[in-house]
Amino acid sequence: VTLSAQTDEAKLIRTIKEFHKALVDGNTISVNQQTDKMLSYGHSNGWIQNKNEVINDLKSGHLDYLAFTEDSVVVNINGNLASARFIGGVEASMDGVKA
């Protein structure tokens, strides 16, 4: 069981990194495929987006992610539900203004 949990945790961390790469690349197809319809994506300023908002902001150019780094990833897996929190460095612009 421990081996399985470690494998699931490693897969989730890899998926998170792939998700962030898709955000930087503006790849809405990948973002759509990698995330559940119940996605809740929280930002450091307290702003929380659902899946449609993330995808629509990428499509419209409202948010433009330039780079991501993840550190101290903490994964919690409970049955079919998993959550991940991390300390991250994000370079982005909102409506053309670097944040």
C-alpha cells in the first residue's frame, strides 16, 4: 500500500508540473484534459478559479503565465480524491501587465 501511495503521489506531482507547463504554453486542450470538471485553482492573493475560468482566461489572454516553479509540494490522497498544495514561483501578466 505504501508503494502504491508513493506512486500515486509521484504521478500527481508530475501531473501538476505538466498542468503548469500547459498554462505557460497556453495549451487549453491539455489543461482541459488534465483537470477535473470540479477543479478549484487557488492563487496566492486568495482568488479561486474553476476549470472554465482558467481555460477562458487563457483563451482570452486575460492571464498569461510566463513561468512556474514548484517547491515543497504536499499531496493528500483519500480514495479517488486528491489535493495538492505547494509553494510556487509564478511569473504572469494580467491584461498585459506583468504581475
